[in-house]
Amino acid sequence: MKAPIIEIFSSFQGEGLLIGQRQIFVRFAGCNLNCNYCDTNDSKSEKSGKLMTPQQVTDEINKLLTPDCRTISFTGGEPSLYPDFINEVSKLTELNIMLETNGTLPDNIDLIDRLDMVSLDIKLPEHFDGDFDVEIFSNEIKSLNLLMAKSINVYCKVVILPSTKIKSFKEVIKKLSDNISSKSNLQIIIQPSSPLTEWKDLNFKLFEFSEIVGQYFEVSTIPQIHKILDIE
């Protein structure tokens, strides 16, 4: 068994609830979406990755392991394209397993045996240059519901752009609240796109976005800290 890997590296988690924690990142090549804000364009095509076995990936992880590291983050691209490969790597390590996913492949996510944390993106219409495929959102909902049914620690990340409209954002958050089976413990991370210098009136917009989410969920607003620290 082999999967296309872009890179394996150690860094601080720059996004979401585990921000600032040391992790080893395994970045897969290949993605089923084409988001216009993607900051890892080289990982969109599976052809851009180096084919590696689970043992080879594990060997690289072990070389990078430091005393302050407790978690492997499977990212991409879209790592849920490779559930069997993730399972094989997970069997070879005792580190916690984190999945950073767009959530649009619920059947694949359901096949991953061990997950300690999931960061699931909620896509907005402004994330795509063409028409927004409503099936994207319905599959994200399916993924969220199955993860929560398994009592897996999951949070949602919503990237907002300077072009993000309050109306469409509000509609997506309301639909999210209406369609998940349990929202009591779900946290939403609002992530303004980088670089922050592209924004005008950022502070005002962030407060408004936060207030919308706060009607339904616990909410935090966190930029990409690794971009601020100028690390990978």
C-alpha cells in the first residue's frame, strides 16, 4: 500500500483548538475540492506527491519526534481520500491522531479507525469561483454527525475572506445549527484568511461574524498563527 505524500515535517499547529502545540504533519497530495483561498496549491494534485508506504511514513515521523510532540496531524490536500493508509500508519505509532479535513467524504472518514481530534472545514459560497455545490454542505453535515455519534472530539473551522458576505455566512451557520444532531459541545473557529493586510475594517467584520456564530455555538476567532510566526 502506498499513498502520495507532499511532505512530512514538525512544527507548531497554527490553526484551531490545538494552536501552538507541537505536531508532526503528514501532508497528502490530492484533493476533491478546488477552494480559491487554498494556501497549499501544490497538494491539490495527487501527481505532485511522492509515493510512500505506511512504514516509510512512520520512519520519517520517528526521525522528527521530539519530547514536546504528542500528535500527528494528517492534512493535505484532503487526507480522508486515504483512510486505509491512515489506519496503517496509526497502527505503527502511539501518538495521537488528528485529521484536518474538508468533511466532504463522510464514507471515507467513517473508515478511519482511530481519531483523537478532527478539524472539519465548513465551506462557504465565496470559497469557490463557480457555483456552490450544495452537496458539499450536506456531506459536511453527515461527517459531523457521524463523528459526534462516535464521541470523537471535533470542531469546525470556517475560513472567512474579505469577500465573505454576512448574509451567506449567517445562512450557513443557521443551517449548520438546524442539521446537526447535537450542538452542545461543538465549537466553531472563525479563521480570517491570510494575509491580514488584505483586509479592510477587519475588526468590525470579525465582531459581527462572531456574534452570528455565538447565537448557536461556542465560538473563537483565531488567525493562522504559523503565518504570523513565519513558520511552516
